[in-house]
Amino acid sequence: EFRRVLFRSAVPRSACDRATMSLYQVQKLIYQLNRDPRTRERYAAERDAVLGEYELTEEEKGALTQPDIGLLYVLGVNGQLLMHFAALHKIEWTDYLERMRQGLKQHGQVREGV
């Protein structure tokens, strides 16, 4: 909690709000992909159009498209959502855990959420 307070006091309010809103959009899309077959079909057929329906940064779009599980984790995506998203992409459990570890090494500490 202290880290979040410190982070929020060091960053202009609008930047914090954008990061929180953007994380919400990433998680909303992942939730839809995990739960809705029609969204998965559309994502497979017209990925850019589906991504365009959400307010995402270029970094988030890249992480979703690859998928870069480590970066999504560092961006703050909920672990439960991320676990199902990884399974959707046929990523095995041990590989999923290793990708999160590598994400911390490559991208630093978790930025938001969790």
C-alpha cells in the first residue's frame, strides 16, 4: 500500500488515472477473450479491429498480440485472468510461471494492479 501511495504522489494525477484506465481496458479484453467464444473468433479473424475497441497503449497491444505474458504481468494484469489467457494460447503452466519470472527480469517490478 505504501508503494502505491508513494507512486501516486510522485506521478501527476492524470498519468495515474490513464494507467489505471488502460489496465482496466486490458483486463476487460482478456476477460472477454477468456469467457466469450464470439470474441475469441473475432480476435482470431480481425485482431486489429477488436483491439481498436479498447483504449490500449501500443505497448499493451503488442503484449496482447505476442502474447507477452511477462509484460502483461508487469503491467498489472490480474493473475487469474492472465492464467486463463495463457492457457487460451496453449502456454503450459511451468512455461507460464517462467514467463512471469522473465517479465520481472526484463521489465522491472509490477507497475499497477495486483
